[in-house]
Amino acid sequence: MAEQNHPWRLSRRRLTDALLAALAPVAACCLALGGLSVWTAYGNAGSPARITVTGGRVFLPYGGVPETAAFFRISNSGGSVDRLVKVTSEGPGGATTLSRHRMTDGRSAYAQTVESVAVPAGGSLAMSPSSLDVTVPATTRRQAGDLVPFTLHFEHSGAVRTLAVVVRPGQDGT
């Protein structure tokens, strides 16, 4: 009986082709793993958000207005974005809301309620009368220099408690 040639018979050329075909995905994986390792070693890749809240201020209400505003500086030294989703106050008065200052074409101002706001990784968010603030019910019992407790609630970092000092509008550059 004559010997038959098998189509899958191992030869030097087929072995070389198979090794080259396997080398491409292995090299791509090694390159990607090396790049991710360098990215992680030199940056904050994958680290959680690290939130700090400073500079809390509450405007002293005047003229019988029903609401006033509170402002904070929020810093995120972590490697992930976080979101401020709610602000609560243990002080008397009622509910607080996040709001953004807007101008109409007629040059009048109004507050627009905001559901949440991002705090960028490695960045900060500075609230001010001309940008983002926390609308707070006014209470006549507050005086300049009083401390008001607040809790800022973040999507990933949880609750952060802080104090805000009551100031007159225009004091300290506000």
C-alpha cells in the first residue's frame, strides 16, 4: 500500500507560520500590559476618589428673604471622578438644594436647580455666587461668625461632614 500525504502533516514551514500567527496576539497583550503598568505606576489610574471639603461659607440673610446660599470648595485628590448628589444641613429651616446661577437675555438672574455635579479626578470644584451654590432656608437666628453643620453626599465617597461659617455677602471676596 502506498503512503498517503496528510494535509496537516507537520513541516518546518507550517511550524513557522503557526508560531508567527501566535506571536502577534501575544506581543499585543504584552505591549498593552506594559502600557497599563506604566500608566498605573505614574498616575492615579484606578484609585478611588478622595474628597475633601473646605472653605464653607453661608451668607447672612437680610431683608426678610426666605433663602440664602452656602458655598464650599471641594477637592478630589483621587484618580476617579465623583459626583456631589445632595447637601443636607442639620440646622433649622428645612431642605437644601443644589443650584446654578443663570442670567437671562434681559440681564436678570435666576437659580436653576441641579441634580448633581461632577468633581473631576485630581481637580476641584469651587462654589461661588456666580456659579454653583447650595440654596439654604434663611433663619433669623444666625449671626455673622456662627457655624452651620452641613453634610455633602457623594456618589462614591459617601457623606462628608463639614462646617460653614456665616458671613455677610461681600465679606472675604464673596
